[in-house]
Amino acid sequence: MKKQILDIIFACFDNWSKQFGLACTKGCAVCCTTDVSITAPEGELLLDYIVCQHGARWLSEKLDTTPLHRPLSQTINEYAKACLEGRESEAEENRVGGVCPFLEENICSVYPARPFSCRCFASTVCCHHGGNALLPAEYLSAATAVSQIIEHVGQFSLWGTMIDVLTLQAAAAGHICPAGHAQENLAAARGNCLTAIPLPGFLIEDRVADKVHGLLEEIFAARIAGKTIEAILNNR
């Protein structure tokens, strides 16, 4: 069911975001780095796709040749919880990760199964040549809110960078042999990954709330097996 929920969320956000005339095109890979964060359900989708389309050996080689990197300090919902409770919490520092190992000739080799963090990276202006991405406030608030929902879907399971989560999931599924350099990566991934927590409330700017609520209502109202996603997420 989590796969179905993710599919609906991805589709709703994709349709909603078309209004912004995004400049991103195939071959634009400025944002394709190793610092992408994912949840366990997203990792499972990605792992299944990779093993089916490219094979476990291909994945093992990609993970084995990706340099170790800094862990993320908190999940999105942990940050949101601190903010909503009025506690000081520093936003994640700007990070410049290495090139995503799944990028081949500036094309994503896992595109159909890419996680939401990849799906929401975008810009209304071309940033091919070192320019900065530009996005309206309502897009940024919506992307944050959807990321919070996705973390809620994967609550109490792995949350971290795509490489760390995939490393642990691939090892658990027997797709990589935990020996040599892989053992070092596996140990690092165990230490780096955090645990996803339930949605504490949304971080949405008041000035754009009306523009974002429509998207959230569409997601929550979507049905799976006769039940709304809102009911499913609330265990009703």
C-alpha cells in the first residue's frame, strides 16, 4: 500500500507543479548529487527498480565506488517539530555532495523510480551554467509539506541520504556482500541513517497557504481500496 500512496503523491505533485513552467529538461543534472534524502519506502521502490532493470551487481558497483559523505543531522519532520514547538533548530547547512552515482552521461539511469527529493528539485530559470535555481515560495512550501507526508508514510523506519539507505537495504536483501570496502560503507550507513517520525504539523508559509492547501487536499482525498489516503495515514 505504501507504494500506491507514493505513486499518488508523486503524480499529484507532478500535475500541480506544471503551473510553474519549470525550465528543467532531460540532460540538466546540476542538482543530481549524493545528498538526496529518502525514506525507506522510497528506497524499496528504488532498490526493486534497480535490481530489475540493472541488476544487483550493477548496484553493488555503484555503491562501492561512491565516496563516503557526511550524514544529515535531522529529518524534515524533526526540524518541523522543533519549529512548531518554538524550539531553536538550525536548518540543514548548505551541502555540496558528489555527483549521483546513478547519473550516466547527464541522464538519470533510475528516473522512473527516483525519490521525491529528486522529483522536487527544479527551477523556473535555466541553471545549466552555474546559475542559481529559482522557485516561487508556494512551490518550496508545497515541496516541504509533501516531503513531510512522505516521511510520515515511512515513519519509524530508515531515513537518510539515498546512498546510505540503499546501502542498508541492499545488504539486508542480500544484493551486496558486506566485505572489504562494502563493509566500511555499511558501517558508515548504519551510523548515518536516522529514523523517520510522524508528521507533527506542516511548515507552510502563511502567505502561500491557500495555494498549497489545494494540493494537500487532493493527496489526502485520493482513495486506495475504498479508503482515503488521509484515513489510511491516520490509521482509520
